[in-house]
Amino acid sequence: MLGENLLSKERYEYLVHNFASQAVLVVGDIMADEYLRGIVRRISPESPVMIVEVQNEELKPGGAANVAHNLCALGAKVFLAGFVGEDEIGRNLCSIIEQIGIRTHAVFCDPSRPTTRKTRIIAQHQQVLRVDRERTHEAPAYLQMKLVQGVQEALHNVDAVIISDYRKGTLTKETVATLIARAQQKAIPVITNPKPASATWFCGATVLSLNQSEAEELAGPMPSHGKAFVEYGAALRERLQVEMLVTTLGPRGLAYWCQDGEHRHVPAHPIEVYDVAGAGDTTISALALALLSKATPLEAACIANHAGACAVRKVGVATVSPEELLADWNQV
């Protein structure tokens, strides 16, 4: 079994239980994930499209807020930093985030943009449409300064920083450099999951995570195995100047490359996939908490694989609990 090959059940359980001892600050693009769920009984007479009769509406934390939600669900103490719009969605989202137990002292209102909102329309448990409402210009300089100040204050209370950049305007190259430098001054690890357009901003980070398509956007087609695969990841890690590069590979699991030359492809165990939305956020959250719990890179990768497997079994953007993560050991 995959888990037994990489670490013992006792070690796995010890590391997962230790998540509750960690405190993490998440900085990045805060979004609202809106779900409209219903059923389809007929086709519109106006055009050949389905009519979805909405039966349920739900608002959930998205983007960096979803990373924070995942960390909180896994048991960690979580702080969040970023921006929302001066609108009802932003106010409702902050209320939901606070009810979850996430600290929002460094979440500020940006009147120059609406709260980024992704509306998913789901019928018969299938996502049929997504509607995005957003503006992605850089946040004003005075808000960037407030963000840095808020992060500086939060650094006194956390064990790690996760910077989650979706290119929605919260972060700039200069802000990222400042945040990494402030964390390094306190010897606090920085885990990042950027988009390819901003990946080079994160030099000096402890961990940088990309999915396969993002890695290929930066470095071209990824070899599937062998020496070429190893050299591909090692070269990309060196180019990005980070201590550890992690690449999620979908049904193939994930791979990592470390500064000391350690590298590994950790295969995923076969599962029935329902929805991959948000799985990357779950994976990076579990990986970060495992590393903070003193897991080796290989152990952390194994736990992250389990967390991702738990997430994709669910419809929509979902979190994973420690109990689910522990139970997943028996699924391999």
C-alpha cells in the first residue's frame, strides 16, 4: 500500500494530530465561491440551454480564503491577510470567514474593486456553468502598505506564511519581496502557490507549488519519467530559486525537488474523482502543516497526496478534516 511504503500508520497519525499545534498566516487573493444548486427539468424555449431551477444557494471562502479554510479545517490556528471589496458579498464573506474561526485583522477593504466572486451553477451534482465577477488591477499603494503592516504584526503569532497568488491584484512583485524578507528575518518558512506569471517573484521561498500545466507554462512540456523528468524539475527549482519545488501531477500524484538534491515522484493511489476544484489548495495546506510538524519532504508529500484524494472525492471546492485524512489511510 502506498502509505505503508512511505511512512508507518503510527507516524502518519502522529503528524496529522500535530497539525493542531501549528499557526499559519495566509496572504493573497481573497475570493468568494458562490454555489447555486438545483435541478434541470426542461430546455429553455428562448435558446437551446438548460433551465436550472435553483433550490439552494451557498457562499464559501475561495482563493486564499479557501487555503485558510483548509488549514483551519485541518486543525491549525489561521490568520488571513488580503482585500475584499466594499460590497455586500465582501461583508458576508468576512462574516463567514470569522465564523469559521479564521483571524481577519489583516483583511482590508479595497473600494476600487468588487470582491472577486466565482459563481458555480450545479445541476444533478454536475457543474454546468461558472460565472466570474472580478477586477484584477493592482491594489492601490496605500493598501499595499497596510497589507505589509498587517502581515508584520501577524508574524509574531505564526509558525509559517503561505502566500497564495491568483493574479487578482492583491500582490505585487515588490510586496511579495517585502513579505518574504520580513518572514526570513524571523526565520519563518514561506510556502507559496503562485500562478506562472508571478512565479519568479517568489525567489527565496521555502516551498513553491505548481500544478503540471503551470510548470509547463514556465518550462515547456514535462517529461513523464526518467532522468529527463528529474532534470526538468531540478532546473525549474534552480530557476525559481526556492528551497523546494512541488509539482502536483493530477492522477499521477505529485513530485518534489529539494535544494540538497533530494527528489521524488510520489504516485497517487487510484480513486474515483468527482471534482478537482480547490484540490490544489487542500494539497498545499496539508503539505505545509506536515512540514511544520517536522515531516520529511517525502512524508509531507505522502500526506498531501492523501489530502488531495479526500478533496477530489467531493463535489465543489471542499475542505478536509483530520478525521477524513486519518480515515483515508485505510483507502489505499
